[in-house]
Amino acid sequence: MANITHPLESSPSDPNGGFARIAAQLPSPTMLWFLGLLSLPAILFDRLEVLNGFALFFLFGFWPFVRGFLESVRPTEESVNPADWINTDDDRSVIIRANIAMILMMFQPIVSGIGLLQMMGQIPMALRYRWDLPTPETYESSVEYRLPFEGTWTVVNGSPDQRHSHSWGILTQRYAHDFVMTDDAGQTHNGERSGPDAHYCFGEPILAPASGTVVTARDGHRDYHRTDGRVDPLQRHLLGNYVVIEHADGEYSMLAHLQQGSVSVSENERVEQGDRIGRCGNSGNSTEPHLHFHIQDRPNFFLGMGLPVRFDDIEIKLPNEEPTHKETGYVHAGQMVASGNMEQAERTIESIETRRQ
């Protein structure tokens, strides 16, 4: 069994690390959202108005956004954020603005409606598994996955380790990863946030992580022109342009925020591992160009439970360290990752910049 603990976490003898491990075993505050459902009978029956107070529990649905905002404003000395080296020369205001934007977007009618569907979808997920949700220790995939891109990318969000999962309380995205490309300085762009074109990963090919059949392919959503922490106020879907591929019974990959006009596959089309399915974009609920990737057990985004995913034949590197090769393994926030050998990768920051000149 592969180790799911983030490699930068505290050692077992560290009291802070021990506390973090205990905290990690507790339910996510987001899950308290379910108690808000107890208030619904009060809407239908006046005599049950005593249940109205449970509606306050719906506020826990905002917890992931509030937590991100608080951590960006007042990070604690003992907190471990392995992705801190990414965009190290950016002003913290960008991060704060991004979290504020995410909270405000919950009041945009389409986004709030989709968010509600996503939260409601967690009920059948939990019931389907009788609250015994899949974990890296209990779930064994029948599919061999590769990283869905060429070259060296960086995991900016996501981990099978609960302490570093950016969406643990959102069951569909529990094991989701966000990937970007970074240079030696930790920048995701060429020094100017002038738009998505300035970001290294924008327009880069996105590949099928395994062979399968395309069940959903959506294109036509614009790429938002701002990349300074704001999100598209006119977005029609959180995912923007996206592709869902069925790889096996109960295993579907989700690749989202693709570039407008780049989706190159159609529904019911057979794809092989490594086939290009689109290009990295900035569509949907995205603060800057990146690839959102996760595996789920149903084709429907609102009903699919997120599943742990390991990648085969990968090299993993942390800043100022030598890369290590793994036949199969999990990837974590803050790591640079590549299929095969990083030094032999054809798509590098330098080659991308040269092609764009």
C-alpha cells in the first residue's frame, strides 16, 4: 500500500504533527451541512417550526471557502502549506482576492444553484456507501492511470492526505488535484498577469489518463480574461469546458477548465491512454489557467463519489531536491510531477515560451 501522508508533514514525534493527525480523523465541518436538511419539514408544516434553527447548519457549506480565506489572511507558524513556494513573489492580496471572489460567487444564481446541487448530491453518495466512504486504504482501482499531460507540472492543490486536500468536505472532489506549470522561481506565468496567455500551462495538451469511452464532452464556455484572483462572473458551470471518460465499471475521470474550442473528442468516442482530449484553459470557476482532475464512481458530476487515484511511472520532485521515480504512487500539493523521466521531457517552460514567441 502506497503511503498517503504528505512527505512534508511533521514527523510522528512532533506534537503539532500528532495533533494534526488527530484532527484529520475528525469529520470535516462541511459535513455538518447535512443537519440543515432537518429544517426542511418546517417549510411544509407550521407545527414543526421548532426545526427552523437547523437551517443555520447550511452555513457550514461555506466552510472550505472561509477556511481558505482565513488561512490566506493569517497563516499560522505551525501550519504546513507545501505549495507555499508556488508564486512566492506574488502579493498575498491575490490569494485573499481569490478567496473573497469564491465566497461572493456563491451568490451568483447559476453558481449557487450548481453549488446546491453539488451539496445535495452528497446525500445519495453517503447513503450509497452507508457512510463508509472510499479511502486509499480500502479502495483498490482496477485501472492503471498516467498523468494527463506531458512534461513537468506542479500540483498546486490536492492530496490523498486529508490535511492537504483542498476540498475534503466536498465528496465528489475529495481526491481532486489542480495542476499548473511552474518555472524555477515558482511562478505560474511569465511575470505579468496580463491574461491567460501569459501562463505556462495555458493551451498545453491534456491527455486521456487511461483508455476508455467519452461519456461527456462540453465546449463553448469562454476562458476568463482575468487571472488576478477573480473568477468569471458570467460562468455557466463550475467546470467550464470539460470531458468525462469511462475507464471501467464505476471509474470515470473528470478533466475540467479546458480551453474554449480545444475539446477534441466527442461523446461515445473511444480514446486510448495518452490521446489528446483538449487543452488546458481558464474556463468556469477558475482563478487562473489550470487543469482540474479527479476520478469519480458515476458519470454525473453531482452524484459521483470521488475516488483515490494513483499514477503509474511517475517522477516526483520537491523544490531543491532530486527527483524520485515511482512505478506507481499518489501525488501531493507542492510536488512537481512528470510521466517517465523529467530530464527527458520534451515539453518544458523554455520550449513553450520559444513556441509562443
